[in-house]
Amino acid sequence: MEILILFLPLLASIISGFFGKYIGDRNSEIVTSALVSISAILSIFVLYQVIVNQYEDNIVIATWINSGSLDVNWSMLIDPLSAIMLVVVTLVSSLVHIYSIGYMSHDPHKPRFMAYLSLFTFAMLMLVTSDNFLQLFFGWEGVGLCSYFLIGFWFKKESANAAAIKAFVVNRVGDFGFALGIFLIFYLFGTVNYSEVFQQIPSVVDKNLSFLGLEVKAIDLICLLLFIGAMGKSAQILLHTWLPDAMEGPTPVSALIHAATMVTAGVFLVVRCSPIYEYSPLILNLITIVGMTTAFFAATVALVQTDIKKIIAYSTCSQLGYMFFAAGVGAYNVAMFHLFTHAFFKALLFLGSGSVIHAFKDEQNINNMGGVWKKLPYTYSLMIIGTLALTGFPFLSGFYSKDAIIEFAYLKGNTTGYLAAGIGIFTAFLTSIYSWRLIFKTFHGEYNNKEINIEETHESPLVMLVPLIVLSIGSIFAGILFKDLFIGHGNLNYFWGEAIKFLEPLSTEHPPMWFLILTPSLVLISIPIAYYLFLKNKGLTDEITNMNKPLYNFLINKWYFDELYEVIFIKSSKKLGLFLWKFFDVKIIDGFGPDGISALIKKFSIKAKKFQSGFIYQYAFVMLLGFTALLTFLIIK
């Protein structure tokens, strides 16, 4: 059964990718959606077995490498952590597959699209079920490759190609660090299998290595290199620039990347490696700082964006920051809880935005929308649910997981924890402001689209609405139903077992009451503030913008990260490339190589041509000269 979960999406991808033109578009959609949906149902059953019967297993599919001390299998590790990820990945993926039947109905390349989605799902399943770092890296690179295919799916669009290349290149930076981390693990432990590595970690806690002329603790260096990989995949600040550009792909792709697959891989990696990170307080503090900085940065940028998908993309970036600083304060289980709940409401918001884009005939600018809440009642209602869950509105899923992160950061009791909690609270307020801005400008106020008549806008078909309804149920109930399972102090070890390691048990204290009610209060207050600013008194918003033009430009240009990288990396790389091309390639290699030789041969050919006069006496004279020279050489010899 477990192997079916893994290989049904691969089978779906093969059928649709190689035989799609024979079985037809509709059959390709049905086959891929059905097989991934079966995988999702089986994953739910596996999670049930893990919860009820503490089921764990390591299923060896095949032997991969057996050379010296390197013994690596293709295997499927079933434990609480992988079981949670199986449900998240397959359930969201199956809903995205079904949704795509409606969303991509006018696209001429549906079988290829469905094949990419299924292959993406397979790669992520390989990643989360691995029992060693090498198989993990295979899945890691697999999701990177599939993201390139899907972001650049509309390859005739120059912007889509550029976004796909950007995502691929930026991720290579993180992946290089990740690969170095795996090499270092093998160098120190002689193995890349999780269980063997984790057992040996205490033996290298005090070991130092010389790195770039510095003496560093081996455990810190391993954790840092692995985290660099996580930063790239999960779009943390400095390696985040690919994420908003990834919106060039079709909307179902955005939902799959942001909710269940690629960007969650970095969080999963840190949590999976908790037995390593627990011995490195330095890197845990670094993770906390990077996470809270990313959460704040992305929320500020989302405040001023006008592309509906980019607003939600920066929201994802921000929420991933929450997950990382949860892991940084040692609350790995809470990070996984937020990853779990976030999958539902973020997929709901992305697919809901796709429904809006579908209604507006591919328009994505929220300034060109408005006044359609009566025309799109189901999409509007479902996006309201997703927004409430995202903002942490009381008793919806985001309320339980996000508030738990802030509380555990506060209970950490150190400077980093208090700072993370404070930034987390303020970021929650910003999240609510930009989320309601999106709702009010998209659905309320005056209708602002000059290209499309309001009568032409229409609700999405049932095949697109049903996945939204399912996700809305998860957005409402996932928090309250799974809170005790994920973070309940009494049964914490009962559920997680050895999947997550805590050197010190998490605090069982309760923050003060004022702290508990602060975040929900700010979330509630933000709704009338957003209503007043973006709907009731738009003139005030314009005045605030004009008064703070430098700040507005700073935010609208995303803190100038792209421009900074353009100057530091891209322009300098282009100049270096031009120099190497024009000097080394053209002048040296071509000059002394093919161009030089061909020019020399041409010169000799022109000279030799003069001997070809057509007169017999001249040919006889040349032959005589040659014979004389040969005879002279023989006599002298």
C-alpha cells in the first residue's frame, strides 16, 4: 500500500506524458487526477495507522549504492513526520489536479501539464519518505526540476522563461550548500543514512574543523550548510527572490508549490534533522533570526503589491518565516503544525485567486477588479474563509498554529525568543491588513475593469469549486482537530516518537493573559482599519502614500533586492563573461586556433594557386627542381 502511494503519481505522469496524445486530453486529466487521489486516500489511511496504532516502517524498495561504507537504499520511511507530509502533499496535489481540469480547459497542452503536476508530486514524495540524505537530495533536485518545468510551462512567454531560469539558478545556490552539507556528513560519519548519522551526532559535538581559515565546530558547520539548502528551497530572505517571479506559471502550479511541495521542503529538512540541530544553539538562533526577518520583510512588501498572486506569494514567504523561527526556538512540532494548517488555507487562497483570474479573463491586478462579490458568491465566501484562517482569526486553523508559534517563541525566555515573538505579533497585524486589502479591492467597492464588462464575469465551474470547498473545511477545522496531536504536552512523545528530537522538553507554562489576547485583538482591529483605508476612505491611503513616497518606493521595489543582485552578481557576471568571450575565446583560442590555422592555410593556398598556370613547361620545371633537390639530399646523406 505504501509503495502505491509513492508510485501512483509517477505512473500517472508516465501515462499522461508519453501517451497523452493517444488517450486524449480528458482521459489524461481523469487518469492523473484519479491516481493521485487514490494516493491521497491511502496516505490518510497511513496517517490513521500512525496515530492510532503507532505504526512505523522502513520499506526497502531497492538497493541503490553499496560501496565501502556507503550503503544507500531506495526506501520508504514511514513515521509520524513522513505520514503528515504524505497527507499534505497528496491531498493538496489531488485537489490541484482536479481544479486544473477546469482552470486549464482552454490550454492546448493539458496532458503535458498534468504529467508535470504528477511528476512534481512523485518527486516530493520521494523527498519526504527518504531514510537517507542521498535519496532526500534526489527528491530535492526533482522538485527543483519540476518547478522549472511548471513555472516555465507557457514557454512562449519571455517572462515565464525568465522566471523559470531564475527559480532554477537561485535554488542551485542553496542546493550547493546542501550538497556540501551532505558531503561533510559522509566525511565525518561514513554514512548518509538518517538513523546512523543521528546516533553518531553526540560523538562530534566537540569536534572542530578548519573552514575558510577559521576553526569552527563541525556540528555548527553541518547545520549551517543544511540550512543554506533550506533557505533556497523555502525562499528565506537573501534567497527569496525567485518566489514572487514563480507566479508566471499557471495558478494551480502556484498553489502546489506554495502549499504542499517545494517551499515546505526546507522546513521539513530542518525538522527531520532536529537530532542534529538540537546540538547547535548557534545555528538555531540564526534560523530564528532569518525566519523572523523573512516573516517581517515579506509582510511589508505584500502591503503594496497589486498582483493578486504576488500578494499571496509574499504571504507564503512570510508564513514560512514563522515556521522557521518556530524551529529555531526548538518548537519543531509547532513548525510542522503550522505547515499542516498553512497547506489548507494557502492552497485555498491560491486556487480562489485562480477562480478570480478565470472570471476576469486572466486579469491579475487587484486595482482592475472590485465590486464582484455578488457575481462570484462562492469564490468570495471561500476566499473569506481562507483569509480568516491566514490572518489567525479566532478558532480557525491559522489561529491555533500561528499563535502557538508566537507563544513558544515567547516561552523560550531568551532575547532571540522575545524578539521573534514581538516581530511575529506585528507581522500578524500586517498580514491581516494586506489580506483584507486584497479582499476589499478585489470584491468590494466600484468595478474598475475597463476591458471587461461586469456582466461578463462569472462564477467558476463546479470542478474548480469543489476543491475549494474541501480546502475550506481543512482551513476551518484542521487547527482545532489536530492541535492536541501536534503540540499537546501530554501526548507529545506519544505521537512524534523518535521522529523529532527534543534535548530539552518544551515549556509547559502559559504566557500571561495579556500576551495571549494581544495577537487575536490586533487581527480583529485590523479588519475595520483595512476597511476604512482601502474601501471607505481611499483618499487617505493616497495621502499616506504620497507623504511616505520613499518608503512606498522601497516596499514596491521589494527592498531593492533584485536591483542589488543585478548590480552585484548579474552585471558583473555579464562583464566577466564578455571579457572572457572577447579576449580568451575570440582573440586567443580562435585567433591561435581555428581562425589562425584557417588563415594560414588560406595564405598558402593562394600562393600555391599561382603554380597552377596550366603550362606544361612550368610543371616540368617544378618537377625538375623537385627531382634535383631529392637527388642532392640523397647524395649528401
